[in-house]
Amino acid sequence: MGRIALHGNPEIEIALRRSARARRLSLRVSRLDGRVTLTLPRGVSTREAIVFAREREAWLRGHIAAIDPEVRVGIGAAVPVEGRQLRIEAGPGRQVTSTIDRLLVPGPADRAGARVQGWLKARARDRIAAACDGHAARIGRTYGKLSLRDTRSRWGSCSSDGDLMLSWRLIMAPPAVLDYVCAHEVAHLAEMNHSAAFWAVVGGLCPDWRRHRDWLREHGTALHRVRFTD
């Protein structure tokens, strides 16, 4: 995969992706980080790709400008925790602690982002494990391993072996949203599909699941824009 650039302010770097299945040239701007990908069908030259991109430069710049900037976590910044924005301040002692509106982080300022991330992951594991345990008990099922990851394509998954995977970034969402995702994945222990029967199980565990799913669709990308380390 090669790259081209559209010069200007700022310069736009475009990743070229060749696809035997593509029928036409297509541009994609990631809502997450603004990265631009240009897909080329077989036989289309790089020169043609450059012309195609230049013709759509105004469209590209408009979409890139509309993407919210990343939030870099550090002293003085704010980070969402269970649906509330907490301001990060230097704190005493050895452990990260929280108040109603602040997150107190001890130690060197250049380590604040990493320490906040570690604190959030530990909190996420506690909240997610409790939610999954509760939902599994309600439907009379058990799951295998529970793992937390930083996935971008999905918020959770359930394997055919009954292992659950969920994104630790759910701890930044409102508690009801985290609970919905846990209910969704636990429901797959009973229905390994997205049939009407599956959604009936989800509805039994989380009656207001549509509202929480909509919240993720609208705000989920913002959770991925929070950067804790370089």
C-alpha cells in the first residue's frame, strides 16, 4: 500500500489501498482520527488516484475539519469517567483517587496519562465483571474467560466457546451503557446470532437497550479519541 499527499494547509496524507473486489475509486475519512484511505480497483494507476483525490479536495478538507480533535490526558485536562467529566489534578499519596468532579493523580506529571489509564482499566474490570456475572446468572448461563481490550471495531464479543471480550473504554460511558454492552454479549451465550430471539434475551436483561445502543452510535467515537500515552 502506497501513499500520496495533497499539498496545502494542512497537507493531507492519503493511504492507497488496492482491492481486487473494488469496482470504482472510493475515499474514506476515519471519524476516529481523520486518516484518509483511497481504495483503487485493479488496473487503476497512481496518477489516476491523484487526479481523483484532487477533484475531491474540498470535500476531504471539510470532513477532516469536522472531526473533533483528540483529547490528550494529563494534568489540567478532563476525562470522562462513567459518564461524568472529571478534571485531572495533581494529588497526594500513591494511588489515583476520585471526587465528584476531580481525578487526583500523584507522581510525575508526564506519567499522569498512563496512571489514569491504569486506574480506568482496573475500574472497568470491576464494573464489567460484576455486570457480566449478574446478567449470566439471570439467564442461567456461565461464561469462560473475560478479557478487556482496546478494540476500535466493536465494543464487545462472545466466542463460540463462551469467552467474553469487552472494551475497557466502556468505563468512560454512562454506567447504563456499559451494562447494556455486557447484557448484549452475555445474551450471545443463549443465542449466538442477532435473531429476534437474541434481542428478546437482550430486552429481558436490559429493557432500554435501544437508547443505550444509540448513545454509543452517537458518542462512542469520542471515547476512542481520548489519548492517554503518545
